Amino acid sequence: MKIKVDAEKCQGHSRCYSLAPELVDVDDLGNAFELNGGEVPAGLEDKARLIVDNCPEFAITIEE
């Protein structure tokens, strides 16, 4: 499983980072980007789905 953050849609709310800092980080403006090339480590699939569901801008998607 991989996640992808659409930089054009991200508005810097940083909800994803607060929920799953193992999967995403944020820049100085709060805009998210994927860690590990977007690869979701085993056992963190639920967190990946959680950040997708909690992004107010729908900027995060899952690629299976």
C-alpha cells in the first residue's frame, strides 16, 4: 500500500501529521508530504486510511 499527497490540494491543516507522523511530515508552511516514498509499513494500514478519511481537502489518496 502507498499513500500520495496531492501538493496542489493540501492547505496545510496538518491533521494527517497529527494522526500519523510515521507516514507523513510537513514543511514550514504545514503542507504535508509522504515519508518513505509513500510506502505504508506493515501494521500502519489503518493509520493510512485514517489520514485519508480525515483530510478536509481530500489531498491524500491510497494506491494499492
